[in-house]
Amino acid sequence: MDIFRAETEDIGKRIDVYLSDMLEEVSRSSLQKLIEKGEILINGNTVGKNYKLRDKDEITVNIPEPESIDIKPENIPLDILYEDNDLIVINKPQDMVVHPAPGHYSGTLVNALMYHCGDNLSGINGVLRPGIVHRIDKDTSGVLVAAKSEAAHRGLTSQLSEHSMKRIYNAIVYNSFKEDNGTVDKMIGRNPNDRKKMAVVRQGGRNAVTHYHVLQRLGKFALLELRLETGRTHQIRVHMASIGHPLLGDTVYGPAKQPYNLKGQVLHAKVLGFIHPVTGGYMEFETELPDYFKALIIKLGGSL
């Protein structure tokens, strides 16, 4: 089960259009069928597919799990930063998929969490995504929190919806900057020419804000610290590409050539801060850059 809350920019959107942006792996026709079957609720009530969102609407989506899929626990080592009865904080390595999906039913963070936590993972997001509150891309490394209890899951999801989580990333991008600081405030939505990609759009997207600070100028590249004010799919990658600074190694939103023998975009989720949804105390976690990232900084003439 997925839970979303409509924001100001979502007011007036048809429910199926809104959810096709939020659930990238589900087609709009499939969503319309789920609406007809009563599997999608607004504030606890069934609606028609033409329903238009109102401010603060709570959208609950129940996508029945395919009967043939059996997600199994796997003894995959985890870099655990913190754990209690309600949540677990992980430093995810590059090249690990967060949750199972077509083509990736094993070797994911979920498989590892199922082995480590047993049955102690929130079931809100179903058997394919137990405990998963937020995601980072396969090729992005860094800190991520998963929920073990449903109370924690709802509390963390609420903080994500309200944009109150502290999320700071490091990235290496193409091209140098004249300024030291800046903000990208551009709506993000589905790329109209390629539904698998996101893009900056003028209409129909969702508000997205990224703040950046130049840490080091590395010749034709730059090392950045980025703070997310919102958390849209591929937000940093899309925003930086939109201002002429695509991420090094990002062949989806940047140059097609993969330099320096990289595995993907050079992006690391360095800091995550949030209010513990059960105890009420503030928690903050900071992770070191992975070795490949450090080596690349040195190779480009920078310093650690």
C-alpha cells in the first residue's frame, strides 16, 4: 500500500494523471482499473477516475502483488548506521537496487533487509517494498532510512511529504561555475517524449527546489554540495542538467559517453536528518564519500 498527500501544485489534477507521475512503474490504464476496483481511495473513500485532487487529499493506493513473485531474504552485507525497533538507517553502496522490480528480483536492498530484519519490516508498501520509505537510484550511494514499524513508516512518510527531512548530497558535475551558490527552482514531470525519463516542464509537473554550493572547482568539472528542499524522482540529475551542469557519469541526462570508467552518475547521499517518528528526537547521519568518489576527486586535481 502506498500513501501520498496532495500538495498545492497538485490541486485540480486528475487522480490517474497524478498517480502516473508518482508511480512510474504503473501505467495510467492500470491505475484507472485500480480506481474502478476501489483499490485507490481519497481520504478513505472510493472515487471515479475523473476525480480532481484537492489540497491535502490523502491518496491510498493498494496495488495487488503478482501471485507468481516470491521475494526472498538474501544474506547480503549491510552497512548499518543505526537500528532500533522502529527503523534502520543504511549506507547504501553504489550499484545496489533499492527494491525488487522487473529484472531485479534479487540482490536488492529489500532482499538484504528481509534477511537482517526478518518479519520486522513495515508492510505498508507491500511485499515488493517492505519498509521502503524513500529511494535513491541504483548508481547513487549513501544514507537511506527504512521503517520497521508501521508507526515509523507513516511518520517518516509524513516528513517526506512536508519536506522537513534534511537531505544533503555531494556530486561532481560538468563545467565550472562563476558563482559559489545557487538555487534551481523548476517544476519536474515526466518527459513527454520518453516516459522513462523525467524533465523540467512548464505545466503538469511538481514543484522542485535544489540548492547548490560549489565545494571545489576541478577544471572542466566541479564538486558540489546539494541540499534538497523537495524530493522528486531524479531531481538533482534533472535540475543540474537543466542549467548546463549534468552529473559526471550520468548518460541518461548528460553526455552519452561514460568517462573515467564510471558505473553511473557521481552522486552520494551524504547527510540525512529527521525527527524519530516514535521517540520525537532529532537524528542526523553523515556518511563518507565512497572510495571511487574520493579517487576521482584526486584524479581531477582536487583535494580531500
